[in-house]
Amino acid sequence: MPIVKNVSRAVSQLLQSSGCGCGISIVPVRCIGVSPRQVASDASFHSVSFSESDHPRVLITGGLGQLGVGLAKLLRKHFGKNNVILSDIRKPADNVFYSGPFIYADILDYKNLREIVVNNRITWLFHYSALLSAVGEANVPLARAVNITGLHNVLDIAAEHNLRLFVPSTIGAFGPTSPRDPTPDLCIQRPRTIYGVSKVHAELMGEYYHYRYGLDFRCLRYPGIISADSQPGGGTTDYAVQIFHDAIKTGKFQCNLKPDTRLPMMYIDDCLKATLEVMEAPAEALSMRTYNISAMSFTPEELAQEVQKHIPELQVTYNVDEVRQAIADSWPMNFDDRNARRDWGWKHDYDLPELVTTMFSFLGSDSRIAQAN
């Protein structure tokens, strides 16, 4: 009996304090690590899944770029204003700030991003934070941090909290050894830009997390996106936006690609529609996790000719940027998007004539034409 009492006393003392000075609790503790591989198999997270609520709770990272604001507007129409949170590390314009929830979110700050997801009960995450092709080549270390390290943070958080994750890819995910006309969903991908390399990395990591951890990862390879709502942001296909601004303001446009450089393009409304459609598609309808999508394919010369139907006096010259031209020459000329059209019913609305007419209707070409006349 004295031995039992001594053991009991020793255990009691041990439970109160340890030799290292750390308190020991007999209450079970669930530890959540920074990676899904460190999450206990029996852990349960307090997050509302899409099936448990009327609408998803959405977070958009990098939301002040070309696509984020438009996507937020579209999603708020479908799911309600307060269910869609736009985020970025820049200060938004007043019209963006007052149009719906906006918060500061740095994708390189893992803890802050995780707190946002937990505190706002996020169920869908659209990850748009990235440095584009030409900008990325000018600052490779920053592109590597934002496009790759930031992606890893998002993947871990999405897997840990059972999010449906969308990460856009691009025509830049292909390289000079890829088939270019057309480019299928599955083929050789050996891009030669940090932007392209990071996008291939995102595609493969997303698929890996899907098969390894069950992450609901979805990805679309965007062609060049044309929008009247945003200024060019350093991409190789930005000429297709700049031409409209220059045509209206000065009547002169200098293109930084060769006139016969053919690339797949898409009007922003088609791009946003495809993004929502693939996110809403039943998981069993998806035969793959990354799809090509396309609408049209044209050259700078063909675009200029279509623009001149609206502004005949437009003067177009060519001053080729060798960096951008080399990038464009390694990209697809046409996208094969048959799998997207078959699996979840993708169908574009805008061809080249509709694109040009719509751009001018938004940018106010009537005043320019009136002045010319």
C-alpha cells in the first residue's frame, strides 16, 4: 500500500507540473498543423459546406486584378452581396469598396489567410493572386514567391478546411514543344517563363491534393482575356485591350507583337461565366481537374481590321517587344476545349465581331467617331 500511495502522489505531482516547466493537461487536445499531412484523421472542423447552406461563402484573393472585381459582381448576383468577400493587398477604389465586403488579405501571410477563412466560414475560394507573364520575367523572385509559395498556402488551407478551390491557369502553361494548333488538354507542357512554370505547378499540385487529400480542386486554362473594365496589367496578350483605349483616345496604336501572331482570346463575360459554371458543375461530371476553354483566336492584324470597321482612321504600327514576342511564339495558337464542352456544357457567347462591338459600347467610341467625322 505505501508503494501505491507513493506512485499516486508522484502522478499527482506530475500532472500539476513537469520538469521543463510546461503545464500538462489531461484534457485531449486537437492540434492543427500548417499542412493537411499534419491534421489528425479524426479532426472535425467547424466549416459550413455548400450542401449545408443555401449559398457558398466565397473568398476571392487578388481580387483587384483584371478578373476579381467582375467575378465578385457576378457571384454576388447569384449568391448574395454579403456571401462574397473580395480581398487584395491594395486599397480598392471607392466604387469597389462600397459594392460589397472587402478585406485585406496577403496570401504570403499564412496565419492571416487562415483566420479569414475560419472567421468568415469560407466554403469556396477563388485564388487570383499572381504576377503575369511579362511582369514575372522582370521580377522572378517575386513571381516565385507570389505564384508558388502563395499557392502552397492556399492549397493547405483549402484542404484543411474542406474548401472548393478554383485556381486559374493559362495559355502560358504551355511551351514551344507543346502542340500549338490546336493545343489539347493533355500534352507536353514545358513553358519557358516563371509565370508558365508556376501555372503548371499549380495544375499538378491541385490535382495531387485532389487525389491525395480529397481537395475539390478545379482549374481552367484561360486564353487571353479582354475587358473594358480594367487597364492592361503586364500580360503578353494586353495589346488586345490596349488597342481599344488607344483607338478612342488618340486614333493611333503601336502593337508590341508581330501582326501575324495568332493567340486564343476570350471576352471577360465568357471567362467569368465559364468560371462559375465549372464551380457549380457536379463533381461526378468532371472527367479531369484542369480544362482548356476557348472562344476565338485572332492575330493583331485581324483585330485591327475589325476595330477599323468602327474607327476607320485608326493608324496601326508595329514595334515588336522581343520578350513578349518570344513568349507569344511559345503559346498555343488555338485551344482544343472539347472536354469542357462535353463534360459541363461550356459554350461561349462572344466571337470577334461581338467582342469589338461590345468593347466600344463600354468605352464610349461614339464620341471618338463623332470627332473624326
